Amino acid sequence: MKILLQFPEGLKQKALEYSKKLEAEGNEVFVSASPTYGACDLAIDEAKSLGAEKLVHFGHAEFHHVDFNVEYVFYSVDAPLDILARSLEDLKPYKTISLVTTIQHIHQLEAVKEYYEKAGKKVIVGKPFGFAKKAGQILGCDIGSSARVDSLVDAHVYFGGGIFHPLGAVLHTTKPFLAVEPFTKTTRFMDDYREAYRKRRMGKIAASVNAKNIGILVSTKNGQHNMGIARLLKEKTERAGRKAAILVSNNFDFGSIDNMLEFDAFVNTACPRIATDDTERLRKPLLSPNELMEVLSLNPTVS
Ligand code: SF4
């Protein structure tokens, strides 16, 4: 069988090992060298152009249904649990907590939950909105497992590495949010991000109120393609007396976008995290669709 393998950045180091394994089973194997951000970003076009019959996508669970033969290979990582004892000190004031993690540690969620329960906590594991598939799992764009239970808990706990995944959950919840990092063996309340991002959001909106020309970013990645929303935003922008154009790319290069000097502001309809995490990479404001609607309502007829 002709197979294309696709690895996220953190697993690209495994490409040769897996391709040799599948070749030994009689397959013709190719490896996608493109950047890969999630299962929203399946290399189906590359697979089709190679005439491959299957895409093997490593490291992420299914994001949405696609009309192609895709095999998802999880990459579970066993994290040490000794940091949990220290986290109890941080969680002392809170009786009921929510617990979330990433797909890499989802198999450890039950053990972490039991640990906290034995320590006297009531632990609630919420359900995602739909892009993430497992209870307690969060993605950068699906923080339902935290947000849905925000009103039921005294605090939130994220078990796992990095801030990319918990940041979205922090920004969409209101209770104290503790990140418990098993590899660096650190714990940290992330609540200060809420105020910093609120200020940044207000700054972007203020800087866009008089924007006359708006560039609307549309991704061609299968799980990030939102042309319907882009068309609607374009129509609303033009109805408000401004000019708009839809800018299409598979992988946005911020240097290239920055070269589009006619635009006064950009709106992101691709991975929602772009408008949260990448605003500093452009000289002009980079808004989310909701932020654009706020701009249009603050100044409905720019002149
Ligand atoms: S956060 Fe962005 S990159 Fe990650 S799964 Fe969601 S859309 Fe894809």
C-alpha cells in the first residue's frame, strides 16, 4: 500500500523509525515534511497528489470526519505523578475542582482524579464541545471540559506540559486555574493571563475602530476552513462602509501578511488561537471575528 505519514512537530524525530517499520511490512512510505499543528490539519492534499491510499496521522485524535482513509495513531506519554502531592498545597482552599489534560496524558486522568479524591477533593471531569473527543481532554480550540463546569467548581486543574492548551481554558473560565506540570515538577496559577489578554483585546479593538481596509484570513486546512464565516464578515464589513478582501493560505506567513500594507487590520477565521497567540507577529491589529463585530458596532459607518 502507498502510505503518507504525518507527524506533529514534537514527533517528527520518529519519522524514519516508523517509515522503516511500515516499509518492512511491504508498504511504499512517504513522510510529510510540512508543518503540522493538529488533526485539523490533515495532509490529505499531499496524500492525494502522491496517489497514497492512506494517511497515517500521529499524535492527535480525530478532529472531524473527512472523506479519506486516515488512521490516527495516539502517542500516549506517561507523566510522573509525584508533583500531585505539591499541588495539594496550592489547592488547599478549594473543595471542588475540575480536572483537564491533553490527549497525551488522557490515559492518566483517572489516576490523577483518584489521587485528588483520596485527598478529600470533589473532582469534576467536564465534557468537551466536540472537536476534542474525550471527557477531560482540552485542545487549543476546545476548552469545553473546563468551561462547561466553571460554575460548578471552586478551581480548575490542568495536568500536563506547556501553556498552549491551558491558556484557552484560562481565558474562558472565571475560577482560579492551576497548571500542574509533571515534567518540570512545577505548579502555577495562571489567572494573571486573564487580565493581560483582556487589556490586549481592548488595545486591538481601539486600534481598529477607524480601520477602513480589512483583510480576512481563511485557511485551506481541512479543519480550519471557514469560508462561510469569512464571506459573512466581508459582507458586514462592506455594509459598514469599509473595504474587505479574503486572504487565503494553507499556512499563514506573518511576514507575507505584514507586506499587505493596504490593510489597516486583519481578521482571523482559521485556528482561533491565531488571533489570541500571534497578534504580536503583525504590525497591524489581528482580530477574532467577535472582535471585528465589536469594532463594527463601535463605529458602524467609518468615513
Ligand atoms: S487549536 Fe488550532 S491547531 Fe489546535 S486543533 Fe484547534 S484549530 Fe487545530
